[in-house]
Amino acid sequence: MAKFKIILSDPETGRSQIIELESSRAVPLIGRRLGETIDGTAIGLGGHKLKITGGSDKDGFPMRPDIHGGVKTRVIITQGVGFHSTHKGERRRRTLRGNVITEEIVQINMKITEKPKKAEKSKKPKKVATKKIAKKAEAVEKKPEEAGKPGKPEKPEKQKKEPKTIKEDTEKPNKTPEET
């Protein structure tokens, strides 16, 4: 039976998470191709849309989108997935996997392309705001006799401290080493 380790990345937050699928939960992914967009319910994320971006097989060979089928093959390549040249024009023969998910695939890379839409908030005022208004109203009702009295005296503003300056030593003249 198939067992997949799915690396799911969220481009909005830049975070990724690992989800492991085994047996019957992994079956809906077999036969899918790189670049396909699937529904998130296949891996337990209802309402999400996920795009398959890559993967690798049990031996560590990466999947490449331009190799068709689920085969492992040796291909001469000059750039792209599975090869990073050190010299201009360099070509190498590399073993790579095709673009179809098979049972030999172990890791599948996916990214979230669409998140579920959140339900619109109701137009009720927040409870916190109503509690603050109620407390202010109670405070006014409790102290109507003090309404005519002047309020508390304001605290004087703190004076800004002047920056300390280095005092020059003018009392003692500088003596050269020859004078002492």
C-alpha cells in the first residue's frame, strides 16, 4: 500500500507542515500529475485548493514535470529540477522520476492556492465595547453631585532633562611633561 509524506506550504505565511497519509487515504493521490490542482479534502483540509509542485521517490530521485509517466529514467539535462550546473553549457545524465504520482513516490510537495472563505461577521456590536460604555454610564450616574466640581488637578508635565555635557578643565592649565 502507498504511504506518502506530504509537505504542505502556505505562501501567505511562509510556513509549511508535514502530513502523513497511509493506505486508503493515500489512494486518491495516485495517478495525479505535477501541476494539478486538487481539492483539500483528499488530505483532510476541507475547502482548500492545493497544487502539486513536486516530490521524490523512495530512493530520493526528484520528480520532474517534463518527464511523462511514472517511470524512473536516466536523462541528459542542462538545467532545472535535479541538476544545478557549475559551468555554462554543462550537460549531465541524471536519474529522475516522471511527473505522475505512483506507489514508489514517498514525498509529495504541495502548496495552498485557495483557502476557504470565512463566514461574514454579523453586524452585532462587540461585547467588550458595550461593557466599556456601560461602565462609563454607571460612573456618570454614581457621581452626579461631583459634576459641578472641578476635576482632579492635572499632573505637571515632566521637564526634559538637558543632556549632560563634559566640563572642560579650565582651572588647571595643562602642563606638558617637560614642566613637571
